[in-house]
Amino acid sequence: MQDTQRAVPIIDVTALYSGDSDAQQQLGEQFIEAYSTAGFSYITNHRIPQTLIDRVFAASAQFHALPTRQKKSVELNQLHRGFIPINTSTDVNSTLADVSHPNQSESFMVMREDGSESQAVRAGDYLAGPNQWPQLNGFREAVMTYNTAMTSLGQRLVRVIAQALNAERQLVPAFEVPTTWLRLLYYPAKNPGVDWETHGIFGSAPHTDFGCLTLLAQDDAGGLQVLDTAHEHGDSATWIDVPTIPGTFVVNAGDMLQRWSNGLLKSTPHRVINTSGKARYSCPFFFDPNVNTTVTPLASCINELHPKRFEPIRFGDFLRKELEAGYDHHKQSDHD
């Protein structure tokens, strides 16, 4: 097992808030270096208060402690918001494991809040609409306060990455009304008598994230592992533990950022195997472009040595295919 600190770099993002263009340029270069190799980093000095992070974890624990019947009253709907029970989500597109079982986790999903008078709802944009909320005091406020803070952080990160790629005009507008997902995940303790990996059972099977950026807050249970991209094929695959480091988020690039950068920035496979002997909680925030965005390789990332690798795709169309393939709730919609 490699040393995590070397394999997954730690990036100080103070420059996001400094207004110093030179410092921001240097930060952008650090991101390009990290995401063109590991595809992952920790970020520090992100200015999301620990008290707010603690509040969203407390809200998650409060929700997951509810009786199943009560959680199912806000079960995942056609707008991909609500409770996702265990055994209803499968990483069917995984190419790194024989995934024969659904992910061993349950979660509550929140997306951008769109009221009935919002432009996105009036236009009929895919997934546009309101969130579902359980009857829990303070839950909605804690979750949406965190969601708003993370959206602001995501926009700052995209702006710096766009500057480093000489693509501000192409990237920044795509995130003015972003697609956001906050997933409150709960992984139950694993039965110590079952070898999950041998039987194709994972907390989260090996996969890449289909969006742009993922910003992960996780507890101290461990279990997140990232593929060592230097040894990603066959039996020689090496998985690197990515434990929590206090005061940091784990940030990774997704498939859309890989497409936009013409493969320069890597969407690295990762998985979760909870061997801690206790429940694991994590709160990934997925920061993605507007569903109407066409994602095509940036001109600044195409040259004679790196010809165009990807065809243009509309993000909303891509999302629909991913959700219908991976979630029982969306598969059922085909027969409604």
C-alpha cells in the first residue's frame, strides 16, 4: 500500500479567497498537476466552518436513525430527490470488479432547490424541481445551509481550474446555475464473516463519478480507496486508502471534467469497503454543470500530441442514461 500523503496530494486553497491573481494562477497549476496524475486531492483552508460540517453530519445521523417506514415516506422520486434504500443502487458500469450485488449503503439525496416559478421548472429541464423533506426539526435548514456554502466553494474551484485551462468563457457560465447533489450516505457495519470483495459486495463498488467535481466530507471510519492509476489493470491493481484528515475535503474529478479537458484531468476509479466494524457516514457534494450544457473537449486541451478524444454530449442526456442504468427507482419509471 502506497503512502496516502504522496499518492493523494494536499492542496491549500487559501488563494481562492485572496484576490491575488498570481496566487490563484499557482493554485490552478497545482490542481492541474494533481488531477492530471492522481485525479484526487485533499483541500485545506476551504473556509467551510467545521460547525456547519458537524451540523450536516448530525442531520444525516438523525435521518438514518428514523424507522424505515418513515424514511420511505420520502423515498427517491422521479426528480432524484429523497431516500435511497439499501440494495436499490448498483454500479452496473463498473469495469474494475464483478459487481453482482447492489451497493451496501442507504442515503438521502438533495439537489438544487427549484420552486415552481423557477426558470428551470418552467422550461421543463431534466430533474428540475423541489426537494423532499422528512419531518425533522432543523434538518432542512442544516442541509440547505451546507448545500449553499458548498455551491459557492464549487464555483470558486471551477473558476481557478478554468483559468488554468485558459477556458473561463467556456466553463464558468456552465456553473452559474449548476447541477448540485448532496448525498447523506450511511454504510452499515459489515458482517465480519463475509468477504465482500470476493463476492462482489461493496459499500460502493469501483466506479468513477459522472459529473465534474466531488467534494467529500467523511467520518473517521475509513473505507474510501482510490485506484493507483499507475497499476490500474488486471490483478496488479493497487487501491490506496484515503482516510479522513481533519479540516479537509477529499476532492476528485469526474467524467465531465475529464471530457472537457480532453483526458488531461483524470476521473479516477474509487470504491468504499467499510471494514471498520462500525457504521460509516459520509457527505459527498457533487458539483456539476447545468443540465443544458454541451460538454466538448476544450480547444486549449487539443493539439497534435493530444487530438480530440471525445464527442460532444449534452449533460442532461448523459445524466438520464446514467440514472436509468444505476437506480431501480428510475428503471421503474420506464413502465409508468
